Amino acid sequence: MSLLGDDGRGYELARKLETAGTWRTWLGDSNYTNFAPFLSSPS
């Protein structure tokens, strides 16, 4: 697997960061709430 994932857009990397809890820490609760739905699908 490449760094950005097989799709080349970073979805797999984003999911791994989500699993590690990185997004909420980096974005803060308010911005994370808006961002989280985008992690449900690579499209």
C-alpha cells in the first residue's frame, strides 16, 4: 500500500488517522464534527 492508499487520494491514510484519534485532536471538536462524515466513504 502506498502512503496515500490505492486510490491515490489519501482515504486510507485518513481512515488510519481516524482510528488513531488524530483528527479530533488536530481539528478540535467543532471542526471534527463537520469533517467526520467525509470519512464514511472514499467518494
